[in-house]
Amino acid sequence: MSLSFYKPNPNETGCAFSFQVGVDAKSSMPCVYMKAIKQHSWDPAKKIGNFSNNKEDPTKNLSIKFNESECGEIISAISNRYEFSTFHAFEQNKTSIKFSPWDKKAKGSDATLPAFGVTVTRNGSETFKIPLDPGETIILMELFRFFFQKLFQAREPQGRKAPF
């Protein structure tokens, strides 16, 4: 199960993020991966961005595996509108990850909508950012909830039912 968000722009500073419920190679248990890729180009005639040309450039894409505590914290941060930050170190990479609330102006109104942003900075200089609209944050939370269902099912011994 996966979920993707593409946010290209004419300035070619957009990013695409995907979140996937997968299987951890070491434990064979469900896990959540987040991948990000920077925008490569913009076609002004079609008003579309290209990301695929950056898939082979390791400075233009990244992959992160979240642990279950981080998944729970992300759900809580989105639900309660607070910032959640975490840090990952893998090989020579040091990566900070931040989910931050922000208020988006509603189209045609003075109202503000509860949006979220994701910022990932690797080694202090490679930054990947994406804004998430209110509906997108709900979809993301549901993906994390789906992950927890799969995780708890995988942990339950085969054939054993809960006593209640």
C-alpha cells in the first residue's frame, strides 16, 4: 500500500514524496518507508514537472524507514497540530525530519485551513520539502493507521484469537 504526493512548480524547486507500507527485510515485519525526490524540470506549455530524471542522482532523492514510535508521533502531531521532529543516522548520512503545522489560506475566502509541511534535511545541505493540504494529511494518517493494523496482525500468533 502506498501513497504519493507530487508538488512540482515553475521554479523547479518542487518535490515528490511517497509513503509505503512495506516489509522490513531483517524482521519480516510491516514497516513504513518514506521516499522523496527533487523536481528535475518544468514544462511551461504543459504545466507539469519532471521528477524521474533525478531518480539515479543520490543527492536528489532519499529513502527513510520510520519506526513504529515515529509513526505514532506523526499521527499525534497531525491530529493535535504540533511540530514533530526526529533524526536518523545511516552510514555517512545524518538526516533531520520535521512535520510542521501551518495555516493555508482557503481559496476565495479569508478562512485558514489546517495544513502540514514535511521537511527533510540530509547532511545539513540537501533539503526536501513538501506542503500537505488538509485532505492529504488525513490520507497520510490513515496510511499510518493501516500500517499499525498490519503490524499488530503480524505480531499476533497464528490462529490465536483475542480473549475478548
